Amino acid sequence: MRRTRTSIKKIRAELTWVNQPLHPAKCSCRHMRCCEETNHTAGECTRSVETTVWTYRLEYFCSPCREYEWGGRKMFNSALRTS
């Protein structure tokens, strides 16, 4: 299998959102499954913030999006979950 190569400039361009400051009154959801199921684009959820989560920075989520992030009940496939 051939190994793909990507330039560092392309990687940095794709990750520019990491350095952007987050607005504390706006949901910062970027989970792709959540975006598909709740019909919003990454970082553009319009619901009001209800939860604050510390990942590698302080992030803000509405309650439906929080279920997909960092251990929420919709994060894992229910068939694989043991609890």
C-alpha cells in the first residue's frame, strides 16, 4: 500500500480553527456525526450554550451537541457500549 504524503502547509491550513478563539455564548461543536444528525456545519451550531467542557482548551456546548462530545451518551455506538 502506497503511503500518502501531505505538506505541512496543507495540514496547518486545515487546522487553523484550533487557534481561533471561542465565543463563550456560542456552541463550539465540531463533531462530524453531530453535525450530520442535527443538520449544522462544524462550529456553526446556533443553539445557546448550556455546558462548558475543558478539553485542551475551554469549549462551550449546547445540550444536544454535548451528547456527542467527550464521553457523552451518543459518542459511542450503543451496540458497543457496555454500561
